[in-house]
Amino acid sequence: MRRDDRIRHGIAQEAARLMYEEGVREYRDAKRKAARQFGPEKALSLGSHLPSNAEIHGELQRLIGLHEEGVLPERLLRLRLAALRLMEILEPFRPYLVGSVLTGAVTERSDIDLHLFADSHEEVEDFLRGEGIAYEQEVVTIRHGGEFFEYPHIYLEDEGVVVECTVYPLEDIHRIPKSSITGRPMERATAKKLRKLIADEGQPPE
């Protein structure tokens, strides 16, 4: 293996460890923190040294399979059932499940990621208050190309699990975001699709 390839692979392994053991959530943050251990950050900030998100995701899946094979099925089922309960409550906002709970690469620190669609985030907040559901809210700025977009994020909690709901405009419901891992359209599931996924794995929801 060439030296550049060894460094790239080492950064991918360390970034995955940081996400698995220390709960670093974003691939970008894990990658940058891992790269510092292999030389000056500036020298590793560009070029072939840095692994792709897909490479880090692969290492993360390997760690989960290595250390948690025995508990993963029960944990995944529990998180998917929690996601389904919330999606049924939030049905007026046409929720989609995305992220690790859908793909199956979950750890004990994993949260549930939902995409909601509404005329405004205030509409979602009014609904939650009416249901007596506690929440926190913040606006996250994301850059796409040369433009910046603001997306409201609403955070709930279900039996100790954080649920992050990103609120999109109604007109964006058919516009599927790109995955930060594959660069292709993001995998996402409606409540109906999630219910079928749970049943197909032999554990139908009660």
C-alpha cells in the first residue's frame, strides 16, 4: 500500500473510531479531527490524503459489526419502532425517516432523523405544543454551492433518544436531498415503508 493510501486509510479508521467511541456526529468534523493526528492540518486539508464519507461510513459499519453484533438487532428494532411512533404522531407533516436508523448503522449514541414538510416551522411547533410534546428549536445554515440556506431543526426526546426533525417547505417534498455519504439521492422512508421494513425483518410492530 502506498504511503498516501496508508494515511487515507488511517484517517478513515480514526474518523470512524471518533464517531463510534466519542459520538462525533458529522463526517466532516470526524475527518478533520482525525487528520490532525497524521500531520499538519493544512497539509492534509486537501488532496488524496482525506478519505470520502463513504470510506469512513464503511469503517464505522465494520466497528459496529465487530463490537455490537449481538445487540444491534434489538437496538435497531427499538429505534425503528420509536421512529414509527413519532412518524404516526407527526403524520400531518408527511414525515420521512432518514439516516442511520433507516440504513441500520446504529450505535448506542444514535439519534433518529426525520424530515418534515410544512408551511412554516411555527406550524410544527404549534402542533407539538398542542400535543404537549416538549421540544427545542434552532436554525441551521447549510451551504449548497455558492448559496446559503437556513433550515429549522426541532429536537424532541423519546425515552432518552434524541429525535432531530428538519423542517422543509411543502414544495420541497419531492426534492430528495443528496446523501453526504454516497452523493446520490438520499434514502428515505415513509411510515408505511418503515412499517413494512420492520415486518419484513420478522418483528412486526405492536
